[in-house]
Amino acid sequence: MRSNRRPIAVFLGMALASLIVALNAERASTQAPADAAVLQYHKNPTRDGHYIEAAFTPAAAARLHLDSTFSAALNGPTFAQPLYWAATTGSDRDMIIAATEQNEVTAFDPGTGAVIWHTTVGAPVPLSQMPCGNINPLGITGTPIIDPVSRTLFAAAMTMTGDVKTHIVTALSIDDGSTRPGWPIDISTVTTGASTFEPLVQGQRGALALLGNSVYVPYGGHFGDCGDYHGWVVGIPISGPGAPTGWATRAVRGGIWGVGGIASDGVSLYVATGNTSQAKTWSDGEATIRLQPGPAFSGQRSDFFAPLNWRSLDAGDLDLGGSGVLLVHALGATPSSLVVALGKDGNAYLVDRQNMGGIGRFVARQSVSSAPIINGPAAYSTAKGTYVAFRGTGVGCPGHNPGDLVAIKIGAAAPPTISVAWCTTANGAGSPIVTTTDDQSNAIVWTVGAAGDNRLHGFDGDTGQVVFGGGGPGDAMTSVRKFQTPIVAKGRIFVAGDSALFAFTTQ
């Protein structure tokens, strides 16, 4: 007689799955676009960079200016995007948090810039002590992430103690900057298969991610591609940090170095890898890859996409991983749940998130830039369609001005299409974000003229027309780094520079 009783292990598995879903839902609820908090790179785990801010109508945005009453000094260089903690209780307080290459993490009052707390997580490594690179000194580069459940900020840093140089991941209380018990973790202990993490040749530039009860950190190489580094994702359980695990590309190189780092849909992790070295068969490079928690990669075609010409991309150092992965819901398209990948070869790819297809199986591909695409792209939808904005030199631009900021439109078709919607000149190399007043209306794409005019610029999301042209003589910032990304919180825009945080207001 067949029993209707399920084994107790089944019930335990179901309970665990329910708990994981509940934890993800709790975290996701704190990260909704309308929430004032900015807890991770580009606001949301999809890395879309979409902020809902009712105050930023085009008319109001045109009045933006630097807030002269806000003064927050930094000890840079500063590559990481700042974060914003929004008070959750009456006794709590808002704060804006910045991390720099000096391995300094500082929380400031977002109204005045007064220091709330300040901590140093270790000595950074001078460039002279590195085998290659272009950041001096090397400390915290990738954007940290805040877990709102445990009120903890996680940051990855390169540190040096005596002659020992290594990568660490640390956990700081957002209340006072103190280090959580059991942290930091030395990543040099992590192994997977035949690969062992080699800290001196691994670079950490991509943003960190949270999924379930673990923090995930991506790694690539340094500028100059010295040594036999791999693309790595290291997972560290928040409640038991002493046992980090990792996944690494099978081939040498294949770095995960795009500024967006790791994207997530709340169930899985998504990364983009770069060129591999001397790989005769595809070995995880030049690809967008879906990882399960752990991290773990199935190797199945449904869980990755690589262009058919991945070998020539390898040979030309034309990484698919220069801009990370962007997860997009394209209104009216079939399929609508898409992975967007932007390559150094100037191509944009759309990949079906339900079945990524393996080698050569994309939904759409289009040449959209005559120059390599390297930044953190933003995505948004308006009544006119779904767009992706990125730094590039446009191909087939309306008006024939290729500019240095491009928006492509994802056509509401089956399958979806890609077309260049507009191109404009933003005078720099910053990564864009977008604001809307109600999720779709009054879309404005914002970017910083980093390594250019050091000014904030805003453009109409449908047309690319100038909304905010950088302001007056007193609105220029000082020394804003390449790829720097603004954030939006409570009617203001914040930008991290090398020597200071800057706040823009309409008041």
C-alpha cells in the first residue's frame, strides 16, 4: 500500500525553500524603486539604475545646482558609487556612505555633510607594490552593498599587512561603522575545482550583490592583465562567514570586471565575463552566465549565452564583460524578460532570460557603438517604449551626431528588436542613471562628465534633448573618476569625487 506521508527531509526542504523566498522578498521590499534608500549599485538588483523621484520634473531639474551648505570631504581616489541609508525608525537617521581607495568608509549627514562615523578597513596597497594596474593606491573599488535586515554594509578591499597583500571582505554596522564579529574574511583561502584564488593578480571592481543569506563578490584582473587570473564569484554566508565558497571560469582570465558587477532577479545571479587566454574550446569566457546560489554554474545552455565569434572576441580583447549584466522587462516584447549585454565590440545583445540559449543563440543583436562600451548602463520604460542608456559612440544616430551617450530602444515585437533612439554629448565617461516621476513619466537620464568637464548633465529619456546642461560657474565638481555613478535620494542627486561628496538640489 502506497503511503501518502512525505519523508521528513522533503518537509524540511520545503520549509528551507520558503524561508529563502521570504528572506529574498523581505530584502526586495526594501529595494523597491520608490524607496528612498540606495543600498547597492544602480539602486536595484537588476542594475537598471532607475529612481522614482516625484521632485524631478523637467522644469525642476533645470533648476539644479550644487548645494553650497553641504560639505563632505573624502580622501580618495573614489571609484565606488555612494550609498544612502534612509531612516526606518524614529530613533534612526539618514546617512550617505562613501568608500574610497584609501580603504576608508565614512557615513555623512546627507543634509550638511557632517561626519557621523568613519572607519578604515585596512592599509591599501600602493601601485608600486602591485604587478600591474592603474589605481593608486588600491583599496575599495567595487561598490559596497547594505543588507537592511542585519543593518550591515559589506565591502571588498585590497589590503596590505607587512609584505602580505590580499583581498578581504568586511562587514560594518551601519549604526557606528564597527566591524561585525567573524569579519573580515580573507578571500585567498577560497578554492574551486582546480583553481585557487590568487589575490595579487585578481582585481575587484564590480559591485557586490546579496541573495538569500549570502553576500557575493565578483573578481577579474588588473589593468594590464598580468598573471593567470580568472573570473571569480565568491559567496560568503552572512551568518557563517568562515566558510566562503567560489565559482571560477575554467579558462585563465575571463574576468568579471564590469562596474555593475553581479545582477540578480531575486532567485539567481547573473554575471558577464571577459576574454579568456588560449582557450581552444569555450571555457566560460565572453559570456553572460546565470549562477545559482552558492555560487554554482550548471553549464547548461539555458544558463549562459556566448557569441558565436567568441574566439575572435578573445583574440581582440573585446570583452563582453566590460559593462556587466542588465536585467530588463521590455514592455510588449516577446520574450519580455531579457538579459542585456553590451560588448567592447560595440554590439548590444538581447538574451531570453528563461532560456539563455548557449553559444550563438541570442534574441537580437545590433551594432550600436563604434567605440568599446565600458560603463554601467541604465534601463527604463516610458509610454513610448523601453530604453537602455550607456556611454558609447553611437552608430546610426538620429541627427548623425554620434555623441558619447547613447540610448537604444527595445522594440515591442516578437522577437524584440534593437534600434538607436538618440545620441547626445555628455562630455565625459560617467555611468548613467535615470529618474522618472511615477515609474514612466518625465524620464531624465543623468550622467557625470567624469574625466571631462566634471559636471552633472541631464537629458530627456525619450529624445536626448538637454534638460540640465551642467549648471553655472559654481556647479562644477572637482576630480570625478571614470565610471562614477550618481545616486538620487529625497529630491537630491549625490556624486562622489576624489576629494568630496557633492550634493545637487533644486531648492
